[in-house]
Amino acid sequence: MLSPAPLFLSVLLLLGLPIGLHSARQFQTLNMKPQYFNPKLPPPQLTASKRYEGSSDLVHLRYHMGPVLSSTPINIYLIWYGRWSASDQLLIKDFLLSISPAHTRRASPPSPSVSEWWRTVSLYTDQTGANVSRSVVIAREHHDSAYSHGTHLTRLTIQDVIASAVRSAPFQVDHKNGIYLVLTSEDVTVQDFCRAVCGFHYFTFPSKVGHTLPYAWVGNSGKQCPEVCAYPFAIPSYMAGSQPLSPPNGAAGVDGMISVIGHELAELSTNPLVNAWYAGEDPTAPTEIGDLCEGLYGTGGGGGYTGQLIRDGAGRSFNMNGRRGRRFLVQWVWSPILKACAGPNAID
Ligand SMILES: *[C@@H]1O[C@H](CO)[C@@H](O)[C@H](O)[C@H]1NC(C)=O
């Protein structure tokens, strides 16, 4: 449902009116409880043509008989390419570690949570009836801070980065549960980055890496194209008058990456060898479970609206909780049951 009135109010609050010490306290008081709002923003440039606006009878997401990531747990092998701050690494790792359900009720982040979001991904099965695993761990990390393959990478040299990593002990080749996640720092340019893609997933070639391993790459767009890849924390400049959303962890580039990482992991898990779950007839340009819901973060999204989000007392937007009190804004994914985009912050 669209709600222009709260939107107007939220714009006023976003503008921070009025300014001053006394008013600042008043501002905080006003925001003691998380607020719900559904901002209207210009669509991200990259994806405008590919959006399905949340649900459509025309979407035929089909299963093509290949495997999904059903082994438990899914082992993520993290490759930090370039220079990364410890705090940015911690933030991204907190997101990844929030995917698995907590071991105890007490340790569970409040609803809506990242693990509830992944529940939709775990509804996908292979032809044996095995579901995508609900549990995800970080198996190993590799730091490539010397830019072993330069500051510009192509789709193929990303595989060389993985090859170098798996040859270095104690990193390893993990055929059973392993996925490889290459994250490039904001000074690294990547083929098609900012123009056609913000991240992608595929599998490695034996001629490059020695094995066929599912992997994903996501870049930090903070300095290169935040209005494209860190949307909605930055928006295209031609939209005068619109305000970007305030990122939940105060870092547009990395907060934006987290939604892209979520998108790629969801697709990697349901289509690791690009022969399982996708829509469209062309396997070289599959439309996958994340693509179907790009730019959608809550109920009432579409038509330029992000969907209903939550805003904290400091005006920062999020739609799910993670471990250690973290908050994230992550796009929804397509549900095979609802045949629509779904997320844990949905209003029934
Ligand atoms: C596995 O997926 C099926 C089909 O989407 C779903 O009905 C079932 O609840 C899932 N099982 C688990 C254990 O998540």
C-alpha cells in the first residue's frame, strides 16, 4: 500500500528540521521508537528496465534440474582483495554470520532478522527434494592486500585471484560445501562494474583454478558509483530534490555492498552452476531470485517506492536485524511458495 502522508513527514524529518541543540533533543524524543516509512525514490539506473515490481503472473521461475547448495553448513571462503579496514570487514562478517539461525533463543536477533530473510532462500530445493541449507559459516579468510592481480580485474582475472587464494595454505579447495566470495575494495575497478553489474556469481574453470567452484564477486562502489551500486544510500544526481536514505551502519559503500552480497548469495545458493533456479529461456542471461526483487525492501514497494522500511532514532534506515545489535538494509528475494518477492519485514 502506498502511503504518501507518512512519506511527507519522513522527508521533513530527514531534512533534520529544525536544527539546534534544543531541537536536536526534541528530534531524538520524536524518534524514540523505530518509525515505519515507505520512501519514494528515483529507481536505480542499472536495473530500471529489469524490474518486475514485486510480483507478476508473467514470471516463470523454473527449475532446470541442477544442484542447489544443500550441504550443511555452506562454507564461505572469503577473499578480501585490496585494502580493507577492520571495521568494514567486521560489518560484512556480521552480516554473513547473521544468516544462520542463532543457537539459542536468547542469542536470536529480534524479528525481522537476517536469518528469517534467508528462510525464503531455503525454500528452494533440488530434484532430490533437498533444500538450500539454512546454515552459513565463514570457513576461512584470505587477505590479498598486495593486489596480486592489479587494481583492475576482469571476469576472468577474478578467477586468478581465487586460484592464488586456494593455492595458499590454509585456504583450500572445498568441493562439498565451499563457495568463494571475492570482495574488492573501493579503489579496485572491475570489468562492467558500475555499468552493467554491482556483483555477479558464477563458477570457476578447471583451466584457471583447477576445479569447478561456485563463487561470487561484489565490489565496494563507495568511490566509483554509489548512486548505481549503493542505492538507495546514494541516488542519481539528476533527481534534484530527492534525499538518499541514511545507511544503517553509516557507510554507504559497505552498507550498499551488503544488499548486493545478499542478492548474490541468494542466487549462488539456488543456482550455483547456473542450471537450477532461474527465469527466462536464455541461460547466458538468467533472471534469478534476487534479480526479480531488485530495489524492493518492504511491503508496498514498486512504482518508485522502496517498500516500508524502519528508521532508527538517528534517522538510519534498515529492514532487518543481525547479530550483535547490527541492522541491515537488504533487498527481498523471490519466494517459490508465494510467487512474489518476500522478506521478514513484510506486513501481512
Ligand atoms: C524445503 O522446501 C519446501 C518447498 O519449498 C518447503 O515446503 C519446506 O518447508 C522446506 N523445508 C525446510 C526444512 O526448510
